[in-house]
Amino acid sequence: MLKKVTQNHSYLLLLLACIVSRLATSIYYIEDIDSLRFALSIEDYDISKLQPHFPGYPVFCFIAKILFLIIGSKAASFSIIGGVSVFAIIYFILKISKIEINNRIGIFCSFIIFFNPIIWLMSNRYMPDLMGLAIAVACMYYLTDKSNNTKNLIYGYIFIGLLVGVRLSYVPLIIIPFIFHLIKSDQRFYLFLSCCGGCLVWLIPLIYITGYENLYLAASKQTIGHFTDFGGTVLTDNNIYYRSLKLIRSIWADGLGGYWSGRAWQTGFLSISYAYFLYLGYIGSRKYLKYDKSFVMIIYCIVLYTLWIFFFQNVIYKSRHILPILIIVFMLVTIGHKYISEPKAIIYNTFVGAFFIALVTVTFTLVNQHKNPTAVSRLKDSIVLGHNNGTIISTPLINYYMKRHGVQSDFINVEDEGQISRLNSSEKEEALIIGNFQGLFENNYSIKTETTYFHNPYVNRMWPRIDTYRLYKNSDVIKE
């Protein structure tokens, strides 16, 4: 009894640490276009306006809205969801690994997840990915637990239904146990009803708010656009080598904080450490878990999900899609620490201590940088402070970002040939170009490089560098 009370106290302290730490590192700006859509959804939830885009993420947006009405701060609302999600991820990975939190292995596992760089960054972003990961890990626990009792399976199928309303793209992660139990279980009818119940909780209100026809049109347009128009899938970016390289970089560098060209020396030490821990995990899993059906099923789940994102998700430009793959990394590292490591070995403990210092250093550096505005946010601030009411020429997403932040300008879309043609034949004397689009303009215009905005791409892969230029009529070019 005392042991259970102590463990409950440990979980409570962990929950508080997760929430407080994420609140302390909240971000008070809109860092990219995806975050903008979720921020707008808190004020005016409307899928037809892409606030947010389909599938609407209604469970996440509903919880964020409730927290916002109570707290009055979007940043704090998203950070609280992030903090609770981090706790849930740690809790269920410990459960899957059958490890108690208040021993050296539980502390080790909790530490590497708590201070994981991409998990910390995502816990502060205005996005549902981390909440989706928490629910996906919960599904995995309930559907792969060795007992496989009906109660746990029902929980698992309810969570699957909820997952569809939080992060639809994570469903392939748990599709194998989902199908397996529907085929093997004698209670398949109740399991199917449980999944439907988890879906109907959010689907009925979503249809009521959006309207069936509008929801259908949004679903059709966004589904087709995801695979064929928006970029990032194998249908639009089919260089297999390039996709493989970006996927590896996303897992190793973005996900684990490992070394990549141009990164700090601490990431090199993290790389060596993780390689060693994964090696121990591989030995431990081969020796002790080779015939563990639950562990083998989790591996199959991760392999299927990896194939899914490799071919059909934007792994080139958005590293956050690799989050579920980290589940197996955390498990392997923990397995090695549990079965193979020598807890009393001075060299090993020194190595672990140095690893923790390097991990905390890398993560805190990224988190502190995350609190500063991204390139597009600083560009927006510069335009607003400069009271630029002239013409802005850029991509639709950049233009949308500026408009929604109150920038009052005449916006021209570089993808609209008609608008560019009219500009070239007009008498407009000056314009601001956001992005490298000088080739679109004829000889009667001259272009002068203006400002370049940067942020660390390991903080956010979207628009880490933005170049701006000034477009002038030839007679009005300002001499250097």
C-alpha cells in the first residue's frame, strides 16, 4: 500500500513538473501558418475557412477553447495541453515497458522523454500533435497489453475513436492491433461499438457546427490536396533518396537532438550516447523480448507508420510527423538500461550523467530560441512597425499570414500569372517581395536585396530563412 502511495505521489509530481515547465516556456507569437490556423480556431472554429483545416481536430480544439475561456491566454492553454500530453506519454510508455516510475529505470525513461527536444518544442506549439501522440501511446498500451482483457480493449477502442478527432494521421500507427482484435476477439461487436462511440462524441457536434455538406466539401478538397497539391508526399516529391535523407534527419537530428552537419558539439555527444544506448537496447530486446508478442506487435506498428509517413506525409518539410517513431526509441533505450546496463559501474554512470547534461543543454538551447519569434513573425513585426501600406508580393501562405496579423497592404500572389502580368504592365513604382521571385519580373523593374530573416531550423522547419527584396521601376531605383 505504501509503495502504491509513493508511486502515486511520484506521478503527481511528474504531472506538476510537466505542466509548470511547459507554462514557463510558453510562446506568445504565431510561429507558422499551421499554428495560425489553430490559434484562429480558438476564436472562430470554422473548417470551411481552414480554422483549422480538415479534419478539424475537434477534440483538441474543444479542450483548447475551454482552457482559453478559463485562463484567457492562448499560449498558456496550448502549453497546459502540451504538459499533460508529455505526462501521459511518459505514463503509458512506463506502463508498456512494465517499469515503475520511482526507481532508477523509471527515472531514466521519464528523463529522456521529459527533456526530449522535439517533444518539448511541440508541447509549446499551437498544434495537436503531442496530444495525438499521448492518445496513440494510450491506445498502444491498452491494445497490446498481455492481459488483453475486455475492459482494456474497450478503453483502447474508445481512444482510437478519440484519436481520429485529435490526429487522424496517427491512426496507421495502431491499425494493426485494431484489426487484430476485431478478428480474434469474441467481443468484436462491443469493441467496434466502443470505437464508434469514441468517434461520435466529436463527430456529431462537428457535423452540427459545420454542416454535412460543408464538411464533405472540406474533406474532399483537403484530402485530394494533401496527396496531390500541397507538396511533401511521394506523389509530389518522389525523390526516394532525398525523402530517405530527410526522414533520417528528422528522426536523428530533430527528434533525438543528434548530430547533423552544422550543429553544436553537444549534439555529437548525444549521438554517441544514443547509439550506445540503442545498441544495449537491441541486445536486451533480442535476449529478453524476442518472443514477446506485445513488443513484436509494437515494432510492426512502428514499421507500418514509418512507411505511411515516408510515402504519404510531408517528411521533407515537417519533422513533427516522426513523433510516434520515437516510441520505439524510448523503449529500446529503456530496455537496454533495464536488462543490460551495469548500474554500479562508475564508467557507465559517468557516461549517463554526461548524456543527461548534454541532452538538457541541447533542449534548453532550442527551447530558449523557441521563445523568440520565428523568421516569418519577425518579418511581420518589421512590416507592421514600418507601417508598410504598399504592395507585398509573395506566396499565398505568406500573404495569408500577413493579412491575418492585420498587415494592410495590396497583396499579390506569385502563383497567379494574371496578377504578375498586370503588375508588370502597371505603373506601380515600388513593392516588397517576400521570397526569391525576382525572375517573375520584366526588364522595366529593378530589384534590390533588402533583409534576410532567420531562425534555427531545428526549432521549426517551416520557413527558417526568408529573403526580402525591394522592387522598383527602373527610373526610381535607389543607388547604392
